[in-house]
Amino acid sequence: MHELWIEVDRVDGACSGPVPMTPGTGFLVRGGRLHVPGGGPICLFALQSLLPLLPAKERLTDDDPSVDWLGRIRHAQCPDPAGRVQWRIDQRPVGETTVGPARSPTPQPGDLRVTVARIDGRCNEGTRVGDAALMRGSSLYVAQPFCLYALATLLPLLAAKGREQDPGDWMHETVDAVCPDPLGNVIFRIKRVDEAAA
């Protein structure tokens, strides 16, 4: 296993995110958990594009000729063709990277808060009730390490729930999502900050 440092290497276009990703912006993946320096932000859409690569990159050895293309690549890009933000994925020995403390910004009306509401099984990733992330626009803020596999489930929902929904759409009423691990059964609650007290 490796830990991964993922950092914006260059921007070939113009990042149009509410908080544009710039060279040097980065995050750590260690043991299946995302660590974001300072708490963020990280672009939701860039993260969604990178996530399928990261579990394999934690386990593969770069330049191993017996593996497919994923073992050879060190860059991936965001899905926005106007932005063309290029992220570099560096494999490092586990424990090499230090990430300082993180915190989320003060929530504002309209932000989405994702909170671990309950755990109906046993989570092997260290997730605890009350762990949370905040989405503002397309920027994701993570105040503590967050399970990479849960994020893979949550990110498409966050992209949709961050927009106006038709009242007939199932997602309009649904606020809970479950992690992909049937042994963990971690239940996440997704609510707008202005609805959280309701």
C-alpha cells in the first residue's frame, strides 16, 4: 500500500469553480481516507473524476510493466474541457505526508451538509457519528478524514442535490444515503443548512 498526494500540477484553461483550483492545491489519500489540508475546498467535479483511480493507485506500484495503464499514469484531469485542470498523483510511503488540522467554513444558507447520522454495522474506515462535510456551490470542505468509498457514493448525489429538483423526483424527498459496505451500513444525511434545524 501507498499513500497518495494528489495536487494541481497545472491549469491549461480557466477553472470556473466558485473557488478556482490553482497549482499547489492538493489532498492526501491514506488508507482509504481523504485528508484535505485546512479542510478544503476541493472541487466536487474534479474529485468525482479522480475517485475511480485512487483505490487502485493506493495498491499498484508505478511503472510495473505487468499492470494496465493505471500503473503508468501520474496525471488525471478534471472533466471540464474549458478548465483542463491537471492533477498529479504521487505515490509515497505510508506516513510520509503531514497534513495540518482542518476545519470547515461557517455554514451559510444554501450550503449542503453531509453528516454521519448513524452506523448500523461496523465501519472499518474509522467513520464516526457526527463526521461531516460541507458543500458550497461545487466546492467540498472536509473537516476530518473522510472515507473515500463513501465519497464515491455521495458525490453524484451531492451534485444533484445542490441544484433545484422537481418535487416528483425521488431525490427531492430523500435525505439519507448508505455507504457501499454492507457490513458498515453507515448512514449519511444530506440536508441544506437552512433545512437542518427543520
